[in-house]
Amino acid sequence: MSETRVKRAYLPTSSGGQLHYRFSGDVNAPCLLLLHQAPSDSQMYITLMQALGQEFYCVAPDLPGCGSSDGTPAIGIDGIAEQLVTALTAVGLLPDMIFGHHTGASVAVAIARHLQDGDEHACQALVLSGPPLLSNEQKQALPARIAPAAPANEADLLQLWHSLAGKDPNGNAQLACRELSSALNLGAAYRQLYQVVAEFDFASSLQQLQQPTLLLAGEHDSLRQALVPTAALLANSISLATGNSGTWICDTHASALASTLSQFWQRLSVRDFQLGDGIEKELSQLWI
């Protein structure tokens, strides 16, 4: 079996710029929208997209100002969501399921809320990896925690390197270098992106959702403690502990994560299926 090819393309945006995205899989398969964390871009999904094969038609955009996309995160999470929805739906890319990781989980919730009132076939399910349900103290502290993303000297560069390399003990130098490159590309917008995450009313948005939602985080995920309170705000959700995974789960645990997404979607496709039908136990087996 040949390896699934991950391709790249651009779409025009409402702001006059271009949205860069990666895509793979069978165009006739369910559309899975993959939304990245900060300071990453769609590169973080290449390994996962290859592991998913032809099961989904995967679409992974660079958020505005990230990677090779034009724009700025200063438009806020709702603005980012609206820009992505407008660009993607213009070419018929309505997502059947959305996967959002950390920063991307905020954007995923905003998009799901937006689509919930639109096309009834769009966003039938949601997966939030490391949901950023932050306390007021965390919201105030989050942007300030970012190491200088526009290093003025060697000390700043080393500080940024160590802050990124220390995010996940499962990572390696290659992943850290990729994230460092993404952070340097973002520059001051790195902190700006964290600022709009802090300003976004994630809790209120969760309470408006009706889609079946899978919440997941591993023992090394800095947002693992948010799983229980996030589930309490959702009308229809289950939580999953993903072993010893952390911030770079999409790279380090791509096979298990791909199987999780596949089985979650397949179970949802069964008529009259309810989230309580033993699916938590079934999915947990993938992470033992």
C-alpha cells in the first residue's frame, strides 16, 4: 500500500490574503478539519494525516498569520473561525468532524458553534485535544509566559528553544526545531495568538454546542486538568486519557490517535448510537 500523500494549496480569504492548507485522503470520504496549536502550523498534522490514510479527507489549514497563511491572529478566535469557514465553504469543504488541539481547540469550538446554526450536515462531531478551559489567573498569565519569539540576542533564542523543547518529554530535537522555526515565523504574533485565546469565552461557547464531543489529553499535556470541567459544560461528551502523550501527541502517538478518530467517527455513524454505549472503554484500549 502506497503512503498517503499530503498536498498543499491556497485559498483566497475575505481579507484579500491567502489561506494556506494541507490536504490528503479520499475526497469522497468524510471531511476532517484539523486545527493546530500555537506556535505550530499545519506541519504538525502531516504524520497524523499519513496515519489516517484514506479514512478521511483531511484538511489542515494554517491559522491566519501562521505558517504560510496571510493575516493576523489579532482578529480574535471568532474572527479566525469566520475567516476559515468562509474560505473553506467557498470551495465546498464543509467539515463532518473537527479536531482541534490546544489553541486549535478554541477555534474548533468557535467553528462548530458557527456551523451548528447553518448547514445541518456540517460538523457532526468534535474532538478537542487539550481543551483550553482556563481560569482567570491562567488567562492573565498565559501571554506573559511566552518566551521572546523575536529574539534580540542568543540568550533570548536559547530561552525560546528551551521553552519549546521542554513542552513534551516524548519529543525530540527534530520536533523542537520545527516548533522553533514556526515560533520565529510568528514573531510577535505568537504572544498575540495566546492573547486572543485568553480573551475568547471558551466556557460560554462550550455550553452552546450540541455535537457529540470527544475530549482527550495525556499525562504530559499541560491542559489535562481541564478535561473534567470542560465535560461538565458540554451537553454530549466523553473524556479519554491518552496514556503518556503530551503536547506533540499528533507526532509521537499518531497511530493510536488515528485509530481513536476513526473508531469515534465509525461509532457515531451507527444509527441511534449514544455516547454512553461503552465507547470510552473501547477507545481506552487503544492507549494501553
